Amino acid sequence: MQTKNIPADYGLRVGIRGGHGCGGAQLILGFDKQRDTDVDYSLEGISVYIDKKHMLYVVGKEVDFYEGADARGFVFVEPSKNT
């Protein structure tokens, strides 16, 4: 946040974009101000905002950092379940 000059009153937004047509919903990460419809969490001193309408799509997901020859960045993954 400091190297990208993100304002101090911003937090990490986790949510969805789209959801119409064949592509379905795409999970997103970004910095944003808190909105009235957000659930606010604190994770290691960083505010994390999730719109209440997006909770169904976000719950149970994990965020990981992928670095490979083809791409680099944060990705959403389904946690492995030991059965």
C-alpha cells in the first residue's frame, strides 16, 4: 500500500465482477474505500472489505500468490480438503 501511494483510509476489497453469461463471476482484489454495504474484517492490521452480496462467492476461498513462466499475481483457490 505504501509503495503504490494507496490512501490510509482505503482497505483491501475482495469481491466479484460480472456473473452474467457464460463467463460467470470473476473474483477480484483491489484497494477501495469502505461502503455502507460492506462487511469489514481486519487481517494483520489491514482492513478487508467484502460487500454483503458477494459473501456467497467469496466464503471458503483462499488467496495465494502464483509466480510462473506464464503469469504472476494473486489467484483465488479452493482450499484442499482432506477426506
